[in-house]
Amino acid sequence: MDSAYRSKLDVWLVVVAICAPVVALEFLLDGMGLSERAINVLALLAVVAASGLIFWLFMTTRYTLTGEFLLIRCGPFSWVIALDEITHIEPTHNPYSSPALSLGPAGDSLWRR
């Protein structure tokens, strides 16, 4: 029987992912002669795009264990790992180690199964 698990979601990670494009836009657009209204519209578009990406990732990031494989889905990406290829498992807070929406301890996250 297959078991599917959704990723935890760190609220702080969502805030950073939404705010980072806005801050980057502020630095990029500052001094380019754009009106305040144009900058606000671009910032709003960045927030909408970042929010949409986070929503897409949150709705699709899941880990499924089958009898033979670990199936990982995260937005447009997916991985299939044979269980017999897994030699060890260890906790990590490294964002490059896996497709996860949580980096901290369980108390900092929202859990959905």
C-alpha cells in the first residue's frame, strides 16, 4: 500500500520567498526614472507571481512511498528513487538537500498529511 506525505511549510520561508522579489525590484528599479505607480505595479506583480509559485509548490510537494520507490513531486519537478538505493537517512536543515518547504524544527512549521 502506498503512503503519501505532504511537505511541512515554514511560514518564515513563505514570507522570505514573497518579500525577496519585492526587495530585489526596489533595488533594481531605483534610479531608473520609473514613476512610483509603475514601481508599485511591478512590486504587486512580483508578490502575485511569488505567491502563485509558493501555492503551486505547496499544493504539489509530496513524498510517496511505494513498495519499491520513493516518488518525490515538487511543482514542475519530480524524482523517482529506488528504495534499495537509499543507504542512510539523516535530518538536515540544508535547503539544497531535498525539495522541502520547511527547514526548521517541527515547532516552526505547519504540517499537512
